[in-house]
Amino acid sequence: MIIALQAKCNDYAQLVKVRLNLTVVFSAVIGYLLAAGSFADWWSIFCIGLAGFLITGAANAINQILEKEFDALMKRTKNRPLAAGRMEVGEAVLIVGVFAVVGIALLAWQFNTLAAVVGAISMLIYGFIYTPLKRISPIAILVGAIPGALPPLIGWLAYAGMFTYEAYLLFGIQFLWQFPHFWAIGWLGAEEYDKAGFKLMPTPETKNRAMALQIIFYIVILLIVSLLPTALGMLGNISGVTAFVLGLFFLYYGWNLLQKCDNKAALKLMFASIIYLPVLQIMMVIDKFI
């Protein structure tokens, strides 16, 4: 009985992608803290994290419902509960409904309607536009980067209740970061994505210097945009210095990929991207609170 319950909980965790989901929760909380400028309201901080978890979990479950046949074709995803046949689609749809309704309602009740509407839009774009688009065109990465960058903006909206340039800056940084991050992942999984029919970049044929140059271009733009919060007075010098140093760190691994054009360099770039965003966001909060 206990083993069966553990297995079921593990399947639910895979359905909503708990580990990936926590990164979304983190960036939503960062956005809220940067707007609030205080840790005092722990209940609101908890609520923005919970709402982010529920809405993102619903989006991730929609993704797996629509892609269960294709997930079964890839080594990385074939053990997901729907792809492996351990969970029925109806059960996953129920999870989507509960998570989506509770998450959106929580944003509206605890914070404001604007945050709730943007949260709902984020879920719908990810689940019903980005997910099917992956099998049609590489533009899917551009489309998917929109909901991927909305969590810190939603966190800001939850406190401020309006769009401001600060909210757009937080969105822009996370938006640009996703391109080198996901292209590094795509480089590593290109063969499997191609086998499953996903039209993502890079393809096995485009794992080359041109692709690496494109990645470097986005890292350079990201470096410039990450300095704007300091330049425009949103944050101080701690944020600016951190953004500059992290940008050079990220750029180094992009340059390394350009020189080597192999999976080992792509893996290092992926890990560099994973380090970059949370460290930058943490330092932004520290800068705000000092």
C-alpha cells in the first residue's frame, strides 16, 4: 500500500515536473520580492510561490497529455507516467483542471486580477500554442520563451498591480536567457528530438559554428539587457557588477562551444546557464534589500 502510494506520488511529481517547476516558483517569488522590497509578508510570498507552482504544473501536465505518444519515442521522456501507460489521460486532465483553477483563483483572490489573467495566458500559451508548435516550426522556442519569462513579471504584478518598466526588464532578462539555455539542451538532445519529429533547433545537421554564433549573439544581448536595471536606477551597483561578471562567465562557455562544437561543450554551456539565472536573481534581491 505504501509502495503503491509512493509510486503514485512519484508519477504526479513527474506529470507536473516538480524540479523544473521549482525554478519557476523561484523566479516568481524573486519578482514579488523585488517589487515589495521586503520579506515581511510571508503569507503573500507563500501564496505567489504556490500559485506559480500550480499554474506551471497544469501547463506541464497539458504538455505531457498532448505529447504522450512522442514522449514514448525518446529515452529521456519514455518513462513519464502518460508515455509509459501508468496514468490515464482522464486522470491527468483532472490534475490540470484542479491545478489551473486553484492557481489562477489564488492569484486573483490574494493579489489582483491582472496577475491572474497573465498567469492564465502563460499557461495557455505554453500548453496549447508552444506544445503543438514544436512539431511544426523552430519558432516554437521563441513562442515558448514568452510563458517561460512571465513568472518574474507575474510576481511583480502580484505586488504592484500594474505593468512598469521594472516588470518588463525582469521579463526581458529571463526571456533572452532562455535561448542559449534551450539551444544548449537542444544541442544535447538533437538526435532524439529529430527522431520524435520535433522541429527544434539545433537539428543534428545544424550543430555547427553558425548555431554557436547565434547562441553567443543572444548571450551578448542578454549581458547588455542585464545591466539595464542598474543603468535605469531600478537596482544598484551590486546587481550591475554581478550581471557583468555572470555575463562574461556565460559568454566564455558560449565561446567554448563555438571553438569545439561538441556535446561536451554544450553540456558545460547548459550548466553555465543553470548557474547564471538564479545567481543573478538572488544578487538582485540582495542589492534591493541592502
